[in-house]
Amino acid sequence: MASQKTNYQITEQPLFVGFSFLPQSFQEELQAFIVRNAVLPNNPGKEHCCDHCVKAHALKTAHNLELDDDTLDVLTSSLEGNPGHDGYYLDQGRLVKLP
């Protein structure tokens, strides 16, 4: 059975409701990533982005912010999809290699 594709959406609520341990800078960067990589741009409040790319960028951002391993584990298990596509993800049309 094929898995259903889930896209992340920006709403009035923060993306990580209930994850108060995540730094505000991390949350803001992830929301900015989704807005700048929206599949349907110019649709405020309904930006959709590839879940694999969101997960990859979230993990890379967490790594860059030197968040602890427990936080990385929570992100890995909480976000749907795989991190990126064969070791890469897109950010504003730029191919980014995962570490």
C-alpha cells in the first residue's frame, strides 16, 4: 500500500505546538523555509512544502544550532517522511546536500 503524502502547512499556530523546548530561532527558520519553498506561493496561510525537504532542513538546522541528540531524535521521529531525497533537498531551487 502506498503511503499518503502529507504536506506541512503554516497556520496561525506554531508548527511545533507542544515542543516548547525547541528554540524560537529554530521554529522561525523552519516556518520561513516552508514559506520560501511553498509549492503554491502567494497563498498566505496555506503554504505547502514537501515533507521530505522540511524534515531534511529541520534536521540540518537543528544540527547547525548544535541541538542535543535527544532533540534530534524527537525531530526524527515526529516529522513525517524521510530526510530529503537521496541525500539532498531543495531550498529556493538550490540543491542542498545533507551532511
